[in-house]
Amino acid sequence: MSAAFKDYYQTLGVPRDANTADIKKAFRKLARVHHPDVAKDKKSAETKFKEINEANEVLSDPEKRKKYDELGENWQNPQPSRRPGGAPDMGQEFNFGGTGFSDFFEQYFSGASRHAAPERGRKGGDIEGDILVTLEDIMHGSVRPISLQTTDPLTGKSTTHTFQVRIPLGVTDGKRIRVPDQGAPGSGGAPAGNLYLRVRHAAHPDFHTEGHDLYFELDVAPWEAVLGAELSVPTLDGAIKLRVPAGSENGQQLRVRSRGLPKGKTGERGDFYATLTVHLPAKVNDEERALWEKLRAASSFNPRYPSA
């Protein structure tokens, strides 16, 4: 049974030919409105935030986006998955609840799979899927209720069981969480297999992660980069004052130690990096133009020969 189709372009409000920058801009705009920390209606905001994260997860990844675009009108008639030997996989179907991803995403983009138990064994096979985790969950750790629906394709009979999954403090993107005995059911009284959930960090409107380090794009004016400045910068612990050194360049990274994500329960944390993006004014008034012209006349700087 095919999952309900998700129109990710509609979710982000972008045309199908939108470029990477358009997608990033659309996500950030929506995320700043629907992020649970700032929205008034927390419940509906959480649902919307997960939807735009899922859309961004697919459309911002070139391989996933290509697959999605190729899926197109054929989404209702997918080719059956196949076992390594080439025979169609007619095993049980699995649908997750509470992972933060829709059934459509799990079916086509998560890489979710079931590993059959050994031929002579009766223990249930292992199941893999993805789980969307917010930076707030990573900062403090959390417990998530997850449901797993198992459907027999021959009888159509479905069974659902719910259990708790602990999100470890500081868990990194791509890390697999092992949930013992919550995989495919065994037979003849044998135990079930294990469930493995691959962590996907929820995209944030302001930050992105690399391991335990946290990155923020800091927009600065030309005079702030040239003369230096002290700016207020957001972190997951609240705003801090950050000194931009005089003579800073576009793309330069400023590091603040131990302001990143926790490294488990060790008490240690990764670092925080502010990446400088120098912006030029798109429009200037007459007074500003006169000052820029005065600067041009007085300055000996030549970007084509910077050491001259």
C-alpha cells in the first residue's frame, strides 16, 4: 500500500524549478514562523515545523530531489523493493509514528529497511528507519513515544505497538539509536528483532551542525568588517557578545569554545562558529553615495592587487 503523496514544493511555497538558494530562503522564512520556540500555538507549530523540515530534507539534497522529481506521477505505482537476490520482497510492511517523518518519506527517502533473520533462526528481523531530532532535544536529551505498525501483505492484518525511545544527550547527525526487541516479531515464541533509528538533525532557521560543533551565519556590514565591531549573536544558550576583529574577511570563522552541542554526559561540549557574511547595501541615498565616492578617492586599496 502506497503512502499518501507529499507535495514538498507546495509545503515550502516554491516553484519546481527553484534553485538551492530559493529553497534555503523559503525554509528559513517558514521555520522562523513555525519554530515551536517562537510560535503561539505550540502544537500546530510543531506539526508544521516537521512538515517543512521533511520538505527541506528532500529538496535541499540533490540526490533526494532528483529521485522525488523522477517519482512524479508514478508515486502511486512504485516498483516493488527487491531482495539482494533479485526476487520481489513480499515481507511485512512497516509504518512508523512519532519519528517526525511521514510514511511517504519513510517509504521513499529514509533508507528504511528490514533485515531478515537467519534462515534457521526464528528471531525477528531488524528494522531500520529515520528519526527527526531537534537541537533542543539534543541539548537536553529527551524521550520520544514511537509507534510501529506491522502489516502482513497477504492477510492485510495490521498490529501496532507503542514504546519509548530515549534521545541521547548530544547525539550526532547520522548516529543510529538501537532499540532492543522492537523490530520484526519473532515466531514460535522467539524474541523480536531490534529497531535501529538513524538520527536526522532537524534543520534550524539559524544554525547547522557538524558533529558536536554548531555553526551560525553572521551578517555584517562592510564597515563592521573593516573597523571591527561587537555584535549580539544568538546561541542555543541565549545571546552572547561576539567581537568581530578589524580587518575581518567574508567567510572568516570566529570560534567560541564550548558553546556547541553536548558530548554526551561528559560535561564537555563542541564549539560554536560564527561564519562572517559581508553584505553590501543594494541601494544608497545621495549622502551615502557621496561618502562612498569620497572613500573611493581616498583609499589605496585594490582588490585585484591587494598587496600593492
